[in-house]
Amino acid sequence: MKSLLQTEEWAELKSAQGWKAHNFDNIYILEKPLPLGFSFLYAPEVEWTSIRNFQNFLENIKKIAEESQSLFFRLEILDEKRDEIVKKLDENKFIKSFEELQPEWRQIIDISKSEEEILNQMKPKGRYNIKVAQKHGVEVTICPIDRLNDGIEIFYDLYQQTAQYQKLSHRDKAYFLEMLKTLYPKDEAAILIARYQNMPLSAVIITFYNGEADISQKRYDGVASYLYGGTSRLHKNVMAPYLTHWEAIKLAKKKGCRYYDLLAVAPERSENHKYSNLTFFKEQFGGRKINITGSYDLVYKPVWYKIFKMAEKLRRR
């Protein structure tokens, strides 16, 4: 898969949020300032094969780290976990990160097939709930760019409601304003809103990374990612979230995407995981659960790294 997080647009967005973007051999490395003049480096969702010369890559990262007083470099690998990748990281003194910035277990659907085939590979409950929403007259619309502020207001209201009743931490509205005003004009994001009797019940933010898709030749290379969502607790019987995602899948197909990434799910054979409540819902759309290699840290300042690790764990309680 490919990632929007390794694009100029995403680097531009993160720069506006206080990060500094570096680019080496077409790989974006983000620098996050920390107190006392320190920083850390982070390369999000990198395809393993995009690193042409690993030793040369690390030497250049080390130069950036020395100039920026970086405590560590976090390399996040998007490829599915493989022994040869982990071995290479171990050999170069990387250690597994103490936290994941992007989810390492994901539900991925191949949407290059026909709509009928996509529906058929879903679990029966998923197909049934889409039909329930359609039967109830739920309507899903894509927020146009000239109504973006209104769309963000509707989305954020539902997003906050969901975060509160699920007792989850959540981002402030300014983050979404900044992100969507960067990505929307480039057709790299969409807000989809599901309404029942004109009442917004479900909203999602989907991003698109189209790679080199050529729809005319029936070549689908892009990735659509479900980043954020919110659902009302009213009229749960009309199953609005199911139709929202079905319409998002159809939109992603039109944009030349091969994969629909539902992102975070609980790992295999895990109980009471923070994503357990999300997993059942996402699995109804079919596809498969994958485990990406995820984040590994190359530590430059071990003592300060331990202090940073403790501070982060306290902050996230």
C-alpha cells in the first residue's frame, strides 16, 4: 500500500502544526520540537521498498538528528510485518516503539472488484445493515468544498458525542479545520454525512491517496483511509454508519482506489483492547485484518529517551 502521510501535502499540513519537514530520497521525515531545545524525528508510514539504501538513509537521518538535538528517530513501516524487515531493524539497533502513532492492526478491503463482489465478501450482518439503512431512507451526501465549514461543524458535533460516550480522547476542531482546508482543495479528503429525516446521524472523514491509478485502464492503485468518524446515539435502528461506509467505498472506487483502509482494529486473539469496540463494526465490511510492521525507534540519547517515554505515558493516562 501507499500512504498520504508520505506526501508533500501531509508534510505541509504538519509544518503548519509546528513540525519541521525534511525530505531525503523522497521520504519525508518530520521533526517535532521538544522542551530544552530537543526534538524527535518521525517518518510516518514508509514503504520498506522505498528506502533504496538503508545504511545511507540512516547516515543522513543521523546528520539531521545531530543538528536538531533529536532524542530518537521513529521509523514507521507500512508493509505487513515480515521477519526480514524486523531482523534488519534489529541489526541496526532499532527497538520497538513504546507506543504506536498510527494503528498497527488494520482492517483492509480490496475494493478493485465490482460492487456486487465487495458486498458479497462482507459478513451477512454488514450487507443486511446497509439494506436496513437504505430501506429507512437514510441519505448520504458528500460535503462540497463551498460548504466545508458547515460540514466540519456537523462532523465535529457527532465526533465529540462519540468520544464522550466512548470515553476516548479527541482532537480539537482547529485540527480538522487545518487538515481539511489543506486536503480538500486537492481532492484528497471528503466528509460524508448520513441523514435520517434531515437529521445528521453519522459522519466520516476519508482521505485519498491515488498513487498512479488509471481508472480508464481499470487499474486501481490508490488507498482510501477512514481517519475519523462520529455517530449519534439517536435512531440507532436505521444503521446509518453502515450506509455511510458503503457510500465511502463507492466514492473511493470512483477515485481509483484499490484499498479501503478502515484503520484501527484490535489484534488477533486479544480481549479488552482499546479498539475492541470498533473491531466488530469494521469486520462486518469484510476484507482482512493485517498487522503492519509499525514503529521502531533508533535512540540517540538513551537517558533523555527514557525520560520522554515516562512523560508520554503519564500524559496519555
